Amino acid sequence: MKLLIVEDNAIIASGLKYFFETEKFEVFITNSVHDTYAFFDDNLVDLVILDISLPDGDGFSLAMRLKELYHIPIIFLTAKDEESDIVHGLDLAEDYLTKPFRNRELLARVNKVLRNNTKDGEINIKGISINRSTKTLLRGDEAINLTALEYKIFDILLEHRGNIVSQEFLLDFIYERTGNYVNDNTLRVYIKRIREKLGDPDIIVTVKGLGYKVE
């Protein structure tokens, strides 16, 4: 399992990295809002442990955006212990733990969130097995290799499977991740590449004038 720790206190961050690595997690660290967005340009993780007070922004806004873009589970780990902060945090994330904290308690909360989040972790569509907890796609024994951005686009469609995801939402998503202006044709290119790699153009359905969906 992969964890991202967003924490600007280097001592806390390094201590958590060491602890979770001894528990067989793969751990990454960022220390700002900017670095966190940059991290997600090329990486995917299973869970984010997020501080609220960051040098270039607040964790609440960051959590809201990460949820919108990646639908990723989040645990707030923060010194903010006001009731209003806790209530707001629990509205945005899966859990909220205040500092000082015990490593074993945090581990238990992480494992609980991961268990809850992976109950629907494996999806099978037309002979393709998609494991959303490990971010892997298989057709039989053959791996399907999507780029990080292709996977993120496909994962949004999986998250909303059965429903139409608007072109506008996907275009905004691509813009957020690349920083470049994109248009309908750019989106069609990404969808075309994903379909080609999946080997079945009917997995992603085009709903003319509205967007795309996975049945």
C-alpha cells in the first residue's frame, strides 16, 4: 500500500515515514500544497495523511480538491482540536486525529480506512480486471499499462460508472493536471488512447453532446 504524508514538520514527517515503512507501506512525503499537486501529476497513492496548517495554504481546501480529482481517502492529522475544525474535517475526510498522537492508533485508523475503501476495490468489465486499490489492470495475465493521467481519467469514469461524466468536468481535470489549455479534441485523444489500450472501444461509451461513461 502507498501512503502520502503531507506534513511541513520534518521531524514528524520523517518519524511517520520510518514507522509506516516498518509496517510494509510505501511512503511519500510532501510539505506544501504546491508540492502535493505536483506529486499527483505523476503518482498515485492509496491514502493521504494530511496536515491542515501548511505553509502555502490550508489542508481543508487541499482535501476538497483531492477528493474532487482523485476520490482518494484522507485522514487529517493536525494540532487543530477545536470542535468546529473536527466537524469540518470529518465532513471532508474519512478520519480526523489530533496531535499529539500515538503511531499505533494512527496505524489502526489507516488500516480501517483502507479496508473500508477497498471493499469495492476490484472491478471486472468485459474480461478486464481493474484493481483500484493497487491501480492495476489485467486482461487475463496480461497487464494493461496506462499512463498516470490516462489512469486518473479512467478512474474518474470508474468512480462514476453507470453515470455520465461531463466533458467539462474531464476537461477541467486535464487542465488542472497539465496546466495547459485543452479542448474537446484533446479529450477525445485521451479517450481514444485509453480505449486502444483496453482493447475494447465499448468499455467507455460516448454520450453525444454530454460526455462519457463506463457501464
